[in-house]
Amino acid sequence: MNILLIGSGGREHAIAWKLAQSSLCDQLYIATGNPGTALVGKNIDIQAHDFEALKSFCLDQDISMIIVGPEAPLVEGITDFFRQEATKHIGIIGPSAYAAQLEGSKAFAKQFMQKYGIPTASYLEVTTSNLQEGFRFLEAQSAPYVLKADGLAAGKGVLIIQDLEEAQLSLQEMLTGKFGKASEKVVLEAFLSGIEFSVFALTNGKDYILLPEAKDYKRIGEGDTGLNTGGMGAVSPVPFVDQSLWTKVRARIVEPTIHGIHQEQMDYTGFVFFGLINVEGEPYVIEYNCRMGDPETEVVMPRIQNDLVALLQSAIEGNLTEHQMQIDARSAVTVMMVSGGYPEDYAKGYTISGLDQVEGSIVFHAGTHASGDKILTSGGRVLAVTTLHTDFKAAAKISISNADIIQFDGKYYRKDIGFDL
Ligand code: AMP
Ligand code: GLY
């Protein structure tokens, strides 16, 4: 079959790399893709929000399956759009706009978790009409204070603040436009203390299969210090996620979530990303995402031994339970190479060299651009260097030695991914 993958980052290169290995995949297209996806499929220059152009393309090229990488087109309703008559024969991996509110609205997600008894931090929804109640909620908490813009805010909408007065001021600023419409409503939460990890399910809105779990490293600096980023690296499996924790995650979080999705009759064929925190052995949900994670996908895909197209096709056809997941027992470690200055201002357009000298790792492109026969940097996160090895520390070492070999001006990467495990 012909497949269209939507997106252009490291996550999409990892998904494309895996799709291309399937004998069920004839032609793979990626909109817009990057120089990495061009190695395994054909990039097409149509933006994710241009649903009409995507539709024409799919009809012209006889596309049977669409996989939506990022959240924005899902929240904007790409799945509902393709459910219309002319394109309803195309299977689509990604939930409807309504269901995508599990990621697109923190308040929607919290109400859902509360309704289905899923463990998460206690919370309060605040708008300008109950600001005083918001202040009192903050006063009743102890530091640090957690404030979340309800809507999507490019990953910047969560504030964790030490000082009560500052938190109250920030609440006011958020409600009056700090993140535009996204923060007209704010969710205040109790702070949970623990280690975060991520679990992924593929579902058809009724049944599900679990993919390998992962942990990402969000801070720019070694030892988890400095500013938050889109993700500086990831590992899978996560050593502290043992059988006992898995059992709790499945029974208390994954099953009630899929049950809730079914109960609410959500149109949800796709990935559920559970952002979890382990609080002294008890798992809580920090957030849901309605897509795979980045850079988690760059460690998850290399560990999946099943045919990914067959799994996705089964999700679309509603027979997911026929599959047993086959997971590579080895560890995967991704080290993200980023542009100097990221996550603040950084320069683009530097030539990348040494890609042909990499040994023992897979290099997924994230923010790169082809110019003639050169590959240039074009984003903050540039390349994800993934290694599989029986020992995760050895895997990390190999990724780091390859990140040493690859050169571009201002390159930076963390040398301590997995340090805490
Ligand atoms: P979110 O976008 O909801 O995942 O929040 C971004 C980050 O903020 C998370 O990855 C956590 O590190 C942190 N965070 C969010 N909510 C909480 C909470 N209730 N307690 C502690 N940390 C949190
Ligand atoms: N790595 C977290 C995310 O993709 O949202």
C-alpha cells in the first residue's frame, strides 16, 4: 500500500525508517519530511495544515494509510476532515479533534481523568471569573506551584514557580493573555515529586497494545539543569519500570484510559502517549499526548520488531488483539545533537559533516535541510543519534562517540543521557 506520513522531525524520520522496512509498504511519502526521511521515502512539499492539498495528493497517489506525527493537525481536525466521503476509505492514525483535546486542553484531560478515576495531581480550573478561588488554591498548596495554560502553547505553557506571590502574579498574567487564547483558562495543580517516564499505547479506541516505555531528558544541561527543551535524549527500556510498576500502570492508568475513550465514543485510532511520574512506586498521569513523543520515538521504534505497517493496519481494522508485541531486549539510547544557543536563539545553515563516518548508531534527522549535496542545520534539535546495545551505558557511549564524529558549528549534546538510572 501507499502510505503518507505527516511531519518533519526526528520522530517522523524514526517512524518513516520503521515503515520503510515493511513489505506491506509500497510507496512511502512524507509531508514535508527532512533529508533523513528522503533516504527511506519521498518527501512532498505540502504543509500539515493544508488539508485540501493533502486530500488531492492522497487521491492522486492512491494513499491507503495516513500517519499523523505531530499534534497540531490532529487538534485542528485532520482526522475528521479525512473521514468525509471522498477520503473515508483512507485509514488514518491519529484521533479526531474532539479526542485530541486529551492533549489540546489540560482541563479536558483533567476532567476525563477525574471521571474515570485515573491517578493524577489534584487541580483547579481557573478563569477570570474565579480568580480569587485560584489564589486560595495556591495558598493551600506548598511550593513549588504548578500553573498550566489550558491550550497548546508550543510546549511553553507550564510554569513551575517557587514563590507564592510570584505564582499568583503569573496566574493573573496568564489569564490576561501571557499565552494568548491558550491561557484564557489555567489549570492549577498540586506538585508531584518523582521521576518521569513515558508509556505508549496503540489503540483503536477499544483495544490496545503497549509499545516499549521510554524516558526523555528535557533539560539543556548535564545533570538535568538549565532550561527546558524539546528533549535532549531518551532511553528505552527504563530500568526502574519493573513488573510491579508496569502492572499498576496497566491496571490504574492504561486500561481506564482506553475504557474512558471507548465509553465517551471518541474516534481514536492512533497512539496514546502517557506522560507519567513515579511517586514512591505509585504512577500518576502528568499529561496525555495524542501522538508519539519526540525524542522517545527515536528509542521506541528501533526496539519494535513487529512489522509496524501490520500493527497500524490492525488498529485501523479493529483487530489489534491478534498481535503479540515483539520487543528487542536490548536498550536503546538517543543523544540529541542541538544547535549552540538552543533552546534560546541559535543560528541555522551550518554544514554538517561526518555523517558517513558514523558506525554502530542510527542517525535520525530532526532539524536538517538539504542544499545541493550538502546537509545543513535548520533547527534547534538537529540530529538524534540512537544506539542499541545490551548495556544502556555502552549504548550511550557509542551514541556519544558518534556525536563526537559528526561536526557542525556550535554543536552541543549532553554526555550524560541515562546518568540517573
Ligand atoms: P506537561 O506539559 O503537563 O507535561 O508539563 C510539563 C512538565 O512540567 C512535565 O514534564 C513535568 O516535568 C512538569 N509537571 C507538570 N505537572 C506537574 C505536576 N503536577 N507536578 C510536578 N511536575 C509537573
Ligand atoms: N518528549 C516529549 C514530547 O514529545 O512531548
